[in-house]
Amino acid sequence: MSAHEQFADDLALLALGQLQGEERIALEKHLEECAACRRELEQLRGDTALLALSAAGPAPPRRARERLLKAIAKEPRSPKMAARRWSWTLIPWFAAAAFALAFVFFFRQSDRLAQRVAELQSESTQQQAQLDRAREVVATLTATDAMRVTLIAGQTPPQPQGKAIYVRNRSSLVFLASNMPALPSRKAYELWLIPTNGAPIPAGVFKPDAHGSATVIEPPLPAGVEAKAFAITVEPEEGSTTPTMPIVMMGAGE
């Protein structure tokens, strides 16, 4: 038997990474001197890679499978070789399992990234809405054509007071209150826009804090309503559609 033929049977085992011990040392030493065996080993390694990929992808070329099976068929049928052969059959399944695990990992990473992007977009939208609202408030407070109304109740300090700034052409209203008395349970103050014509229009429900301060910022109002006064009543905390007497505070345009 020639040296090439002596080591040909172990080339398939080395291509699969299953050749160990003295047999591997002897084959590797032979490969240093035998170009034919080196070429055969590279071809077997390429065929093995194609077979492994076939577990999770398209079928490999028929010639690759046949070459590897022929190389395996040359192995002696000893118990040791049988154990090695069993391990060869598992290699495509190991490759498929590794591919599946990698796919699941990257899928989860992609899903987490998409969720984070959605969260950042939502945060950006909320911040933009807050910025737009702040700009509207500043525009109302500084408008030269704003109607400014002071609402006062009673004469005994600390005197409850409110300030309404209303811009008709934008239907924009900012109301600031101070020294407002505390309210009974389930009650709230309601601000009313008194138009030059027609019934009072609800302009926001509010409850004062522990210091008696409160605000109403940009409540929904009909477009272009001309106001002659603003008033405050005590209503159920969900608000009312018509004022409940008595009116606790009222003020006309300056």
C-alpha cells in the first residue's frame, strides 16, 4: 500500500474534525509532504461545508455528497469507526441548530431595536407637542391684540383673583388664578367666556392647589367668538354646560 493510500481513509475524518491522537499527528506530517492529499483534504472540507449548510438551506451539489459518502465508505467498520460515523451524521443537525439559534438571537435583537426606535419616536412626538403648546401660550401672553380681563371676588385679603388673556382671532385663552378658596369634595371651579351675543361658553374646569393657585391653558373654544367678560362658578368636578348660580367671580374687558 502506498503512503497516499495509507492515509486516504483518514482524510474524511480530518475534514470533519474527528481525527485525533497519533493518527492525526501522522496524517498532518504526511500532508506536509503530499500535495495530492492536501488537495483531497481541501475538496473534502468544501464538500463537508456544503452538506452542513444543506440542513438549513438549498441542497448541495450531488457530486459533493457522493464524494464524501465514498470517502466515509472506505472507513473500517469497527466499533470506534461506528461511533465516529454517528457523530458525522449529527454535524448537519448541529449546523442547523446553530443557524436557528443565531436567527432567533438576531430576530430578538432586531425586535428590541424596533421597539426602542418606536419609543424614541413617541417621546419626540410628545416633546414636540409640548413645545408647540408652550409656544402658543407665550404667543397668547405676549399678543398685542389680546383681551385682558381681571376677575376679583370680595374685599377681604387674601383676595381671590384671576387673570384671563384672550386672543380672539386664534381662539386662544390663558387663565391664571390665585388665592382661590378650597372647594367641597367632588366640586370644581369652572371658567366661562361671556360672549357679546349668546349664552355663556364653558372655558375650562380647574381646582386650586394648596396655595389657592390654578391655571387653565388653551381650552377648546369656538372660533372667532368675541368676549365681553369672563366669569367663574362652582360646578360638579366634571363641569357643566350652563353656569350654576351664584357667580363667584366676574370681570369685563379692559
